[in-house]
Amino acid sequence: MKPGFNVFSTTTGIIATGLVFGVLAVLLQQTGNPGNMGICVVCFNRDIAGALGLHRAAIVQYLRPEIMGMVLGAFGAALAFGEFKPRGGSAPITRFLLGGIAGIGALVFLGCPWRVILRLAGGDAFALFGLAGLVCGVGIGTVFFRMGFSLGRSQVQSKISGLVLPGIMLSFVALYLLNPQVAGQPQNGVLFYSVKGPGAQHAPFILSIGVGLIVGFLAQRSRFCTMGALRDVLLFKQWHLALGFMAMLCAALLLNLYLGAFKPGFENQPIAQPDNLWNFLGMVTAGLAFALAGGCPGRQLFMAGEGDNDAAVFAVGLIVGTALAHNFGLASSPAGVGPHGMAATLAGLGVCICVGFFNCKRGA
Amino acid sequence: MSTTIDTRGLSCPQPVLMFLTAVKTDAQGPFSVLVDNDASLENVSRAARNRGFAVTTTDESDGATRIDISKS
């Protein structure tokens, strides 16, 4: 390890990172991504699941280049700064489960913590309930941490194991380029595309992957984490990551105000569902899953780029969870919560509480 | 005699929590915290400095880093 100076992990560095992320997210919204969804790690993994045919919800199918860029950007940063260290073996199947539950809970709210920020910055009042749920979910996680919660130590793994998720993402880039979208067609080669709905709304490929690479690079260096931002404040009153969270919110909010894209209230909010109890509870479940797994969905991608096998397993679980959310009617839509969304949210919350309790020194 | 805290293989928040738990037992230290990833190195160092400790780091032979933490 090289304990050298890392400017990105300073207070200035994390604030600058958050500001850049807020600007880039709004840029993606202005150039084609769905409303208040410049970057949404869960939604975009759900779209990837759709593009691969893991679910067949026709309106959310697109191989989002941002996700590929985020993993590959973090991979490049880790390689450049000597931080590519394949490791793993810390309760992988539990992390897979947490990834799946996090994906389902977030799709009941319709957004991950990154989109909570962007929805708030767009004036979406429903997101206040999502934020409250996220704080509660992460707060429950900190209770388990105080009780000695741990998923166990990871061990050093072979170099090749750390290349698996970056390799999959690189193969997705190749798949995208070999099977580009054909206007009006729902499929080209092996990839499915949405012809309407959120999946049909996207920024140009070069911009999407370019932003993803920048976000991945900066987040790997700064350790930006939207869940850690809340957890560290609740657990040990450490505001470092929270400054990044707030900087992203401020930048996106100010830019939306400047562009006339700030529309406060509950009316006509893009890709939002109106049931606030389940906006809240969906994010309680997702927030707890993120907390127990040690990072928001973005941070899991960045750690996977550093060679963390366990984070990669979480990310794969997340993709599977989002596919199940659409196959089994768990995901919400602007009309409301899916037919089985409430049951899945509560079941997921129960499973997370069991995972928390039975992995505590004082549990079991 | 410093208290050694081995956080190798653990990721945040656990290394910081283990350090803060040790501080509750012995407010003055010194402590030696073993970490094996840069995020934990930065987080433990930051938590220690914020509580008025001086921090020095030394590379260990196994790729880990030892953070020596003492009251300045």
C-alpha cells in the first residue's frame, strides 16, 4: 500500500467530486436520460437486465453505458494508483441476497440513493419520503454495526478474479457496439431495446460512457458513497462523505434552477409513484441492505472495479433482483406500487433484519 | 505499549468502529491499527486526527499498512 497523499479524499476533494457528479448527472438528463435520472445505479442495472432479456418489461430495456463506464473508470483508477487488489470470500451468497433485496426495495421507491439526490434536486417531493426511508434503513444498519455486525473478513484472491466484473462490463461495451439500437426496433441481435418509456430515453453513447468513466475514476479516488454519507454521520458523526452527498445535491439543484428544470411538488414528477408509505418503506429496505453490504450501489460498482469479488457479487445480485422485480410484479410504476411490491418490501426487510441479527457478535 | 487492532480483511465502517471502541477503553492510546486497503487507511487516519491524535503510517511486509496513533 502506498500511504501517499490523495487529494480526492480530502474535504475539498470529496466536495469537488460531489459537485462534478451533480453537474454531470444534470448534463445527462439534458441530453436524453430520463427525468431526474441522470445517474441511477439501480434503474440502470434494471435497464441492463432488460437489454439482456432477463426481464421483458418493454419500457425499461437499454444496455446503459454509464454502468460500464463506472466500473471501468474505477478499474482504471485502481490500476493507475496501485489499488487494484483482488479480494473476496466475505459471505458472498449473503451479499448476493442483499444486492437482490436492495434492487427490489429501490424499485418500489423507483430509484437508488443517487436518484434520491437527483429527484430532490428536481423538486420531486415524493423523494423526501425516499430520503427519510433511506436514513431509517441506514440507521437500522448502524444499530447492527454497534452490536458487532460483520459479514466476516475477506481474503486475498487471484488477480484474474478481480478482472471478472470489469471484463463483463467490457464485453457489454462490445455487445453494445456490435448490436446498436435501430430506430423503432425493439431488438437488434442479442440486445433488447425500448422503443418508448424510460428505456428509450438516453444520452448519446459517447456521452454516457464518458460520464460513467469520469464518475468511476473520481469515485474510486474519493471513496464517494451515498450510503456511507448517511451511515458515517449516524454512526460516528463523521461528515466527510456527507459533504460529497450534499455537494452533489447542491450542484444538481442549482443547475436545475438555472435551466428551469426545478419543478417542486407532487404533480407531474417523472418516473415517480404516488404511495408515500411505500416510497418510505421501499427505501428502508434498500437502505438497510446497502448498509449491511457496506456501500451504496455505486460504491459496490467502484469496489468491484478495484477487484473486490464480494462487491461484484452484490452487483450481480442487484441485476438479478431488478429482473425479478419486473418479472414478478414487485417494481412500482407511476400508477403505484406493483401487485406484489408491498409483500416483497416487507419480506426483504425481514430478511435483512435476520442477516443483521445473525451476523452480530451479540446475535444468534 | 500500544494496543494493536487488526482490521485486515475488513472494510468500513468496521476498522473505524474498532478504533473508536479501543479509544473508549483507553482514551490516550497509543494504538497500532493494521489495515489492508486504502479506504480504511484514510478513514481510520481521518477519525484519529479528528480526535486530536497524531498519525504515522508504515508499510508492512505483507502489503498491509500499520497506522501508529498517539496523542500529540
